[in-house]
Amino acid sequence: MARIAVIGAGMGAMAAAARLAVAGHQVAVYERSATYGGAVGRFERDGFAFDTGPGLLHLPAVHRDLFVKTGKEALEKCVELVQVDPSSRHVFADGTAVSLPNASRAGVVSALDAALGAGAGERWGDFMGRAREAWDRTRRPLLEEPLPADTSPLAREPYPGLKSGLLRRTPTTLAEVGRRELRDPRLAALLDGYALAYGLDPATAPASAAVLPYMEQTFGSWYVLGGIRALADALHERCLARKVEFVFGAEVARVLEKDGRAAGVELADGRQAEADHVVAAAPVPALYRDGVIGSVGQEPPSAVRTGRVTLCLALRGAREADAAHRTVVHSTDAADERAALAAGRTALRPTVVVLRPDDERLRPDGAHEAVTVTATVPVAVEDGWEAFADRMTEAAERAVPGLRERLLWRHVRTPADTLRETGMAEVPAPALAGAAGRLLPSANVSPLPGLYFAGGWAHPGGGLAHSGMSGALVAGLIVEGADFRGSR
């Protein structure tokens, strides 16, 4: 039995801790804040409750595997999952709207044809076929296997090019895919929205980001009753059941080293905890920045430069029975939105994602509604958030008629809140191939023997599913050592 110290109590950290505890190891988790969950937080006021991080679950198989492997109770015995249908509603700049069914490629094609005109669905379906090729080429190395020492193959673009005469031209960015292949500003906006939801600028995101809509439309979107925070609660309970120790209010100041390997952690108050392995599940750039692992090496600058603004809106009046759970209201000035991301300012007319869960646990009664609205912003912006929140609210009214008249109050969360709670203002993106390797996160195995990286800032990157995969990879590396070849 090995002693294992885990830095941070986010979702990736707890996923690793539960798996390692089941394998017979003694696991202690050190979290600087007073609670667990990391970016999967909760804001509550006046009987209203809001998720402050992800609002939907994708690739639920990751968490199903986690709960099966760490105890007798399956995921569905611990939380109640609801498949969201339609998966999303989209409102475009010209006022056109379309609702996309959940996990039905044929249904999506039909819906796009009906809303945008004959041929739109076929173009999107052809694009999804190419996205599947990129998925098939990168699924195992980017999701199920440890990042290889030689990442140069993953730096090349896996998205297939279209033939032009005798030549095959491979697009370099997601925006180029939309412009050249989808040939409809609404379809291009639909594609851009998937990138923006993960904090990526479509103008610089690699064409391989096509796997993001592919994953969602293939494997579906799910909601956890009580909000995604309920999933964090269930995972924390699973860790406790497996005898994982949690120490809250315990900031780790540095990783201890002995004989050239990680040997434990030292807390900010001077206490030390010896360990045979250390799992650093706090944001990797922050660990380097704050000197926690300063002697390990030099972390390259992060390619992520975007964060999120989230509005928690308390509304009077009941939610309409036919309201969509998620509506993406696309910018009415896409050119300005792209320029804003490039220039480090907020967009005049941002794309916003409006979440309206039909969940009685999030509202004081049936005569009220809890709504969240999110937008992607450059983290370089430091003020002007109230004015930007006004613009977000105006955009959200295209999804929630009469929103401003129904508004009781709103709470604005900015990248500064994300920085305070997680150590980074940015929100990490999933690992993506191409782009010369700029969107490959830190490997799970650090340069210091005995020290491993997990969580959204480590391989395979940000997002609930990806963080869960990072925990599985780190547990496999520690338990199986050099023989570990990836998740199965």
C-alpha cells in the first residue's frame, strides 16, 4: 500500500483519488478552499441555486465507468441523469431558429433542412462524417492513452481535407471549415458555437475541433437533477466511502523532493505530509507560477486566453413547459465577436448560452425560474463587466421572452471569480490535435518521478468528461506503472 497525496479536490482529483483508494492505496486530498468540486461550483441565494461551472454532462460513460470501478453502486444509483431533448436550440443572427434532437444524426440533418433550407442538413451531415474521421484518428491517443513522449504526430492536423481537382486541401482552422465546407453563415455560426462553448476562438482553433460537435451529437447531452454540483457531491461521497481523507483549508506550498523524486507535500502553515506519490490536480500553470513545483521544469505558456462570464438570473414567473433546456443565441455581429476575442475586449453582441433546467431543486417554487447565461471572453478584460452583463441579458432575451421584466436580480461572475476559486482565470479547453501542438495540455507524468498531473489542465484537457479521464489515466499510471497502456 502506497501513501498518495493529492493536491486539489476538483473532479479530476477526486476521480484519481477514488480509483487509487480502491486499488488499496492510502489517499489524502489537500484542498486550499473549504469545499470540493473545483470549477463545479454552486451559487445559492433566496431559494435559487445555480451551477457556476458546467451545466451539462457529455460522454457520461466516463463517469459510469468511474462509479462501476470504485464501488457497487452505479452512477444512476447516486445521481439522476436526464437526457436533454432537444439537445440544443439555436437562434441565429437573422432570427432563424432550429432545435437539434439529442444523439440523432439523422434527426439533426432533418431539422437543419427544415429550418435552414434543403441541402443544409446534407452539408452538415457530410461535415460530421469528416469530423468522425478526425475522432477515429485521435480518440485513443487524446482520450484513452497517456500522452506520448513524442507528441509531433499529434501536432499535425487530423481533419481530412476536401478534394479540389487532383489536390486535397486540409483546412487549418475551424472558421475555415465553416466558410469553405458549410457555406451558410448560420451553419458556420452553429459550428463556431461549439468552439466558443469550450472557450476556443474559431478563428484560431484547429479544424480538429470538429470533434467537439461530433462528440456531443453522437453521445448526447445529459443533465443531472439538482445540477452538476450533485455529481460532485456524489463523487465526494464515493471517495469518503473508499476511505479517502480530505483536508480542507490546506494550501500546498510546495512538493517535497527526496532522492530525485516526489516525496510528499508541504502546506502553507509549514506542516509536511510524506507520500510515495503526489498527484497534482490543481491547474498546472498555477503550480508552476506559484512555485509549488518550481524545480520540476518550466511549463510552456498556456495557449488558452479565454474565460467565462456567467450570469445567475432569478426570474419571477414559471418556466414555459416547452422551453428548451439549452439555447445558443448566436451573435448578430460575428465579425465583431471574432475581432473582440483577438483584441482582448468584450464583444458588442456576444454569443450566449442560456440554460433553463426544469428542476424544482433549483428554484424556490413553481412560480419562479433559475436561469444561467454564459459567454466566452478574453481574460485580459479587467472591468466593464456590468455593461457586458447588460449586453448578455439583452441577447438572452431572444431565448427567454420578457426576461428583463421577469428579472428579480442577477449575480455576475467573471474570470476574476474563476481565478479566486481555481487559481486560473482561464477555462481549460479539451486536448485537440493539430495547431502545431498548442492545444495539447501537460502530460500526466511530470518530469519529476513520482509526481503526476490530473484535472482539466492536464492530459486530456478541460471539460467534465476529460477531467474524469485524467483521473483514470493517473490512477492507471500509478497502479500499473510502465506497463500501463491506457484505459479500456
